[in-house]
Amino acid sequence: EGDAMNICFTFYQLYDVATMATSRFKTNSPYLDLKSSAATSGHDSFKSADGDPLSVALIGLGRIGVMYLRHLSSTPSISLKCVVISARQNADTIRQRYGIPLSIDMTSDPTVAFSDSAIRAVVIASSTDSHTQLILDSLAAGKAVYCEKPISTSLTETKLCYSAAKTAGLPLFCAFNR
């Protein structure tokens, strides 16, 4: 229960940084620069019980996914372990464009992230039509979930996701990045 609260706190930090990037700075946001210390200043770092940052996978690297890539990479309480891209994207091109280190796995198969026991949370920034299944698969794999809005376009599916999170005893955080 305490660990779930720590994960929620880390999700809140990520949400706060992401919100600042888009609403508080209309131009030249320091939050869009991976090297900027402004992206993490003023934020306490969550460390897990073993003293390590929260290990996270990012699913989706479109417009909003790129923003999350930058925030995940610059938040000291988070360790980005895996980036799941669409099968249409070229991993080498993406890695070079965004400076993704070789130590971070890149794949088009989300089950790679789900099966990695070191990854404790998943950030979903993929297309809306994929959210429900990715959320359910993440929760079934024992991962906390941070999902960019909407959870689903269906109220029934949204309720199903939150019910699955409750049953799994894991956080499901819906971000509204505006």
C-alpha cells in the first residue's frame, strides 16, 4: 500500500512537470530541453524502498509521447527502461533523433515491457484506440499505469480499466495534459 502511494506521488510529479511544459510556458519552455535543470527543480525525488528510482516503460512516441520521453528522461525519481514505438517507426532513427541511450530498450512489442520484472510502471501515450487493452495488459502484468487522456472513448471500457486497477491493487492515473 505504501509503495502504491509512492508510485502515485511520482506520477503526480510527472503530471506536474508535463502540465508546466504545456500550460505555464507558451514559448521556449525549459521543460522541452532534456539538459535543462528547470524540468526537475523544485521536485522532491521519490526513491523506492530499495533506494532506486521508479523503473518505467513508455508506450507510444507520437507528439505527446515525445513530450513524455523528455520528462521521463529528466525526472530523477524515474528511470526510463523501455520505449515501445509503433511498427512503422524505425528504432535507429528514433534513437538518433531524440538521443535515446542504448541502455534503454526500444521495441514495437509492448509485451517486452510487460514481461520485464524490473519495470514497475507503464506510461501510455499511444493512440486512444489502444489505451484500454494496453492498460489491462499492464495491470495484468503487475504494472502501475499512467495513461494520457482519455482512458477510452467508452464509459464501459473506462470503468473496466479502473475496476481492473482496483482488483490488482495498482494505481491507474489518467493524465489530462493541457
